[in-house]
Amino acid sequence: MSVEKINALFENDLEVLNLGLESFNTTLKEFGVKSTQIAWTPPAKGNQELIDALDSVSAVQSKIQAANDRAHEIILKGKPELVDIGIAEEVIPEMRKNLILHAGPPITWDRMCGPMKGAVIGGLLFEGMAANRAEAEDLAASGDIEFSPCHHHSTVGPMAGIVTASMPVWIMKNKIYGNMAYATLNEGLGKVLRYGAFADEVINKLKWMKDELAPILKKALHLHGPIDMKNIIAQILQMGDEGHNRNRAGTSLIIRELAPHVVMLNEKKEVLAKIFTFMHQNDHFFLNLSMPACKCIIDAARDIECSTVITAMTRSGTDFGIRVSGLGDQWFVAPAPKVDGLYLPGFSAKDAAADIGDSVITETVGIGGFAMAAAPAIVKFVGGTPEDAVQFTKNMYEITGVENNIFQIPALDFRGTPTAIDILKIAETGIFPVINTGIAHKDPGIGMVGAGLVKPPQECFYDAVKAFAKKYGT
Amino acid sequence: MDKFLIEKDSYFDSVFLMLINSEIKEHPGVSEAVVAMGTEMNVKLLSDMQLWDPRLEQVNPNDLIIAVRGEEKEKVEDALTVAKGMLSKKATTGEGQKYVPRSLQAAIKEVPDANLVLISLPGEYAAREARKALQNNMHVMMFSDNVSLDEEIELKKQAVEQGLLMMGPDCGTAIINGVPLCFANTVNRGGIGVVGASGTGLQEVTCLIDTFGGGISQAIGTGGRDLKNRKVGGRMMLQAIEALRNDDRTRVIVVISKPPAQEVADTVLSSLKKSGKPAVIHFIGLDSEPDEDNLHFAGSLEETAGIAAGLEKQAAWKPQEYAPTEQQKRKIIDRETAKIAKPQKYLRGLFTGGTLADEALILLEQKLGKVYSNNQSDEALQLKDPHVSLEHTIVDLGDDIYTVGRAHPMIDPSTREERIRREAKDPEVAVLLLDVVLGYGSHRDPAGAILPALKEAKQQALERGGYLPIVTSVTGTEKDFQGYAETIQKLEALGCIVMPSNYQASLLSVDLLEAIMNKRGE
């Protein structure tokens, strides 16, 4: 019988963690003993079925740990590089003329929310497959058009997330693991396709992006060579961005990276000025780069047997869905919630669509809402204080497996961002991912009406835990 | 010599690196240091300093460079390690308010030096958290009850395998490194290590050791089922004895428990014998056996404390020094029984401490015969209605049947207050016997809280033409925050008899009852 640890306890200062009656903690402190009260809540909020599920996987704890260690390594080592710009149908796997990609888990036309329908209409107009709204709606409902989640094609899209065959897309490559990721170029604010707008000006802008913006940036990027996205994200976190709702620093950095090469191109200076003005006037230009960078990182960690790490979270404005590494292609889906946020002048909660977009891929990789402490500027925007931001981030350490080695938060003394969300930890603690997001108007074409925080629906996480227990539990 | 560390694609903010740079320059044995990103300017700087490595030709602004120059290889390498450590440093003291962890896992991360987890959660959740604590190599004290026997066995097996303490479930008292945990008293530190499968038993023994001039090295609770149930098999008792055996501060080992299963008792005794240290054993309710080698058997909690204190000081304990003289006792008995009325016949013991109730019950049964109690093992002597006393009755008010919807009577005195008022109405009550437990966890004034009810009880007896003797003892020390002397003073001011121990209080109650019976010529 070895009791050295007990004798070590006798020789060292007592330091207590207190679970339960707070008076025990108070008396210990009065006595001069270091004691920490834990703000404990019942596991799984007391849901017995879920507690049983958690207990049933505790026997394979070491297997889970090994699998998650592997996932953590892949996520931390992953190195997305921006390598090129291409046309969707030429580069995205299985992309074709009659296929439209959308945000969120799988959905049919009839269940799509207003902004997504509007964006589908806009996409069909842009492709020249319909001449007007009515034609586009008929076509979308006819069955001749197929719909598929961006996520099924190594792609992510903000808000409605609509990608059609001839749209230009950023191309990311994970230098370590070889997998690719794609996203369209950000259209700017106001009336834009991703919020469901499809007026002529929207379509015209998309055409300009395809015909002028994308080819020029592509050439500039070729002159520059691949851009290390992980490096840029590490920098933006130290510049007040969190990569989801604030992308001002990221946008600036991309302009800095590309500008010397853009000006070397043999183009009219009016054309170049228009391009710089377009990027400059859109603080979210970088969002469509941070998103595929995150997708590129996390996709390499998919399909690891027995891993409880979340590999995708996304919303369609109708559903909220997640995927888990150890549970393959299965989506766990629940109704998309409303966003709790601040509204732009003239709008209120009654104008809001439910939560929408693939942009929560940023939180999935540990930036966005998870790195809120890095972006105090937007905490006001989402109705909190800088202290709240720190608390948000610190809470996320409770449900993640590792701290990022490269993405660091200055306000937390350069602590790494909370990375690799673990469904078991969510169920155990009852703490859910904190998600920063923009709010779309519920009607097509009006655009962004506010921004705020989303509480994801509990059910999809709980269902995933139960499915995991069923597959791996004893 | 020059040493280089070049990390490809590791971006750090330049201000952050400057800070590390200045620290590393100050490092012993370092004459020159550069910690910087591989920008053209920095590479040129290194080249100008002739701090050069061919790999520097390949670096880009995303690469981290750590370059250190010094005389001794070891010190230079040391500085490199320190720089690396600073770069990957995890912040534990962030700005702003302190983070309150919401789970055990997070707390362990936040407080990596923590070594004991105190669990007082509802029983249905307690075992899960204890399991996690043990998995993380933390000792556990579990105050929670309503934890199944199977869970207790599993947890204790796990703890023994890992060489950890698993105190409880249902462990209310421990003193670790002089720190009172949950319900425990502030006692002098010394050479006596106590292991107890009973809460108030541990409190009484540790307090009396303090009173007798001894001191406590460690007091370890095991939870009541540890020895009583053969399936638990005294696992934690044995573990604790082994630890006390290895503990240099501990010179005497004390073991107290409710009567154990026979084979468990045998294992415990042989482990004590093996320890080679003088040991005092008290199995509450069992007759004491003759001493054997290093084993001393005690017949009461008081005697347990006395023998232990004597062994520690190597000067035999003299019980008479800590008790009233026969003459003083006679005087008390005469005074207290002078005005007893005819119908007054029975003793009522109203206890807040379970082990103290047991000690009184066992003693009174031996001397008086039939005693009813909610703690009775004899079914015929269990109270049909636990709220109604019958003849001689001892109640343990800490029993679940009395605490539904309220805190333990050591915390919330109202349970006992109500019971005193009920007993006061019964003209057959001849003696009231009470415990008063001080220390952390207990009410801030356990005596003061029941004084009004006691006063009324005495008054009611007077009005009926009788007199109500109240016998008490105070479990506590001068160092307890409630005030030991003040507590005694309050009780005596009301006319209560305060004896030095629960054992003596119980004995005096018997004396009083016998004197009352003698007077009546029974």
C-alpha cells in the first residue's frame, strides 16, 4: 500500500477546492487557507438520461482522451494558406451548374428562411438561369435545382451562404494535411446577396466582383505567393479583432499584404482605386478569409474514431446543426434560435431572422465569440462590458480541450484561445458555446439589422452526446 | 558560445518579444540575447552583432528567432529554455475580476496546486465529482451523505489504488495540517493522529486531547460505514493508519469507530500493531479489552483522549484532575434533587451529535436498563413516533427524520429548541441531558440559541411544584470562535450543570436519577 501522496499532503500547505456549501469555503478562508469555491451546477442540468450517457462513456475515457489528443494536435498544427482564387464550378468538389450551396445543415427549398430564399433567387439571377423573381422561385421549387450545404463541399459561407457555379471563390490549402477549403469573396454591407437581396444593383456588384475584382486579386495573390492565414489570424487577435464580428484589422492586413502587388499590375489606376475602396469600405472583407481558414483547420480533424471534438457548427436560419469528429457525417440539428442583440436604428427584434450562416465555424476553431476577450471594441456592440468579454472567453476554457499555441489573447496575458469544443464537457458543465453574430432581416434583401450573441439550442449537443454514448459507451 | 532556436511560422507580437528579450539579457551567464521575429532588420542586427547561424539566411518575418550568447553551455541552454517557457506561458492571473470556475475540471486548471476537494453536494451527484477528483490525484473529503454503498466501495477502492484519501461519504469532521474541515474545532497541533469513523466522536476526542494538554497531528474522518460494513472493510481506516505510521509528526495513533464488523476489527488491530506506534482504540459500545503490546483500549471517548494525551506526554493521564471531586459531585446531586416532584422519573437526552447520543445511550442502557431512542438497534426500544419521548429517551436530532427541510441541528438549533419546549410540558421528565458542540460548521452561539427554551422549561417545572436539572457538556476548546468559557458561563448562569465531557455528563445524569429513585425509596 503506497500512501506517499497522503504524506505529501501532510507536508504541504492545504489548498482546497470546494464543491457545495459555501460556508465551508468561507471558514477556510477565515482560517487563512487557500480555498476556491466552484460555481457548480448539476451535470447536464440534472437530466438523468444525459448523465447516464456521460457515465456510460467514462469507461472508454482513455480512448476518448487519445482520440481528442490526436484531434487537438491536428487543429494546432493545421496551417491554412490562401493559395488562389478560382471559379466555384472549376474548383469546389462536385460543384455544377444546377447545384446551389447554402449555409447550415441540409435543407429543402420549402423550409428555407426569407433571406436564404432571397439569396437563392439572387444566385439564379446572377447565373442567368432565371429572368426575374417569379421565374427563379419556380425554378428553385421545381426540383431541377439541387441544394447542398456548403459544409458538404469543403466550403463555408456567411449568412445565407449561397454559392453558385460561376462565383469566384478564395482557395485555402492546409499545408500540413493537404485538405482544401473555399469561400466566396465578401460583398460588403448594405444590400447584398448573403442577406437575401437580389435587386439589380446586387447582381451587378456580383458581376463586377467576378469580372474585375477577383481576377485582379488573383493576379496580385500570384505575385505575392501563398498567404499564411494562421499567422494573420494570430496578428488580428492582437489588434482587437476576434475574426467573426470584428474583422477590421484582418481586412487592413490583407490590404497591406496585397497592395504592393496590386499596384504592380498593368491596370488603370481608376480600376485599382475602386478595388481598394471596395475592400477599405467593408470591414468584413476579411470574414470570408477567416471562415475558410477555420474550415481548413478543423476539417483535417474530422472522422477521428472516438473523438468528442465538434468539427462543425452552423445555422441555416431554420436549423442549427453540429457535427462531431467521432460521429462521422451525421448532423445533430435543432431549430435555429433568435439572436440576443442590439439593433441598428429603425429595426427591432421583430424584424430579425433566426440565427443564420456558416460563420460560426470561427467559434468552432476557438476564435469569434471564444476570443471575445481579444476584441473589447465589439463587446459594446453586443451589449456587454470588457469584463464580460473576459468572462465569456474564460467560460469557454471549461468546454474546450486545449489552448491554442498561436492564437493568443493579450488581455489574458497572451493565453491561447480556448480550442477544440468537447461535447462531453458541454453536457457535463451546462456551458454552451458563446457565438458572436450579425442579425439578418427576416425578409429577403433588407440586410443586416443588428448584431449580438446567440445561445445555441441545447438539444443538438445533447443528442450528439447520446449518439456518442450509443456508439461508444458501455 | 552562441545558441539559436528558430521556430518556423510562430508569430509573436514585437512588444511581447522585447519584454522577453530584456528578461533573457538579465539571465545569469548571458552576455547577449536577441528574441525577435525574423524580419530583414532583425536579421541584419544579428549579422552586425556577429551572432550568426546559417539558418538565419532562410528565415522570414513569420519565424521566431531566439539567439543567446554566453560563456557556459549550460547557462546558455538554460536561458533558451526560460525564453521558450515565457513564450508559452499560461496566464494564471489575468486582468479584471477573478474567474469563478464552474466545474471541477476548470478549477483544477485554474488552481493547479490544489490538493483536496471538499464535496458537500447532493448525494446523487457527489460520487461523480469525487471520481473526477481522484482521477486528478486529488484527496477528497465528502461531507455528502445519501451515497450508495456500492459507490462508496468503488471510490475507496480507487483511492487506495492511487494512494489517496477518500474521507467519507458522510464525513463531517477532519483536521488536516491543523486546519479544521467542515465540522471541526480549533485544537493545538501535536503528536496524536486520530482516525475516526464518527463525526462528533472525532470532535469530542480532539477537543478533550486539547483540554488534557495534548495536540493533534492529523484527524482523519472515514465516514460511518467504513468499519461497520464488511464490504467497505475499513479501507480508508487502514489507508489512514498507514499514512499516520509514515508521518514523523505522529507519535500516537487513535482509532475510534462504532462497533466494527469482527473481521474488519481484526485487520485494523493488526495494522495498528504493525505500525509500532502506541495506539489507542475505542469501539463505541464495546467493552474495553486489556492492553496488548502497543495497543491500548479505551472505554469512552474521554478515556480515549486521556490515554492518548498521556502517551504523547509520556505522563499517565490522571482523570481526577479533569473531573469534580466526589464531594463536589455529592453537593451537586443533593442540590439538584432536593426539589424534585413526585411524578418526575425519566431522563430525556436531546443530542445534536450522533456519536455523543450513542455514547450516552449505551452508558444509560447499562445503568438504567430500558432506554428508548431513534438510534436504538433493539426494535422494541425504537420510538414509534420519533417526536414523542417514552420513559427514558435519548434522541439524535441530527437523524434524517428530524431534519427534513432544515439544516442539521448543529447549524440550526430550532429543531432542538422545539423539542425542549415539548419535553418541558411533560411532568415526568426528571433530567434533561444535552450536548453543546462548538467549532467551525456549528451555529455561532449554540448555547445562547437554546437558553430561552431551557429557561422556560425550568420555569414550567417550578410552576408544577418541581425542579428540572439540566446536565450538559460542551465539546470545544478555548480557541473555538464561539467562545468556550462564555458558552459554559451562559449555561451555568441559567443553573445548568456543565460537565467536562459527554461521558461525565451522562454519568452524572445516572447519578441524579439514582438519587431521585433512592429518595423515593424505590
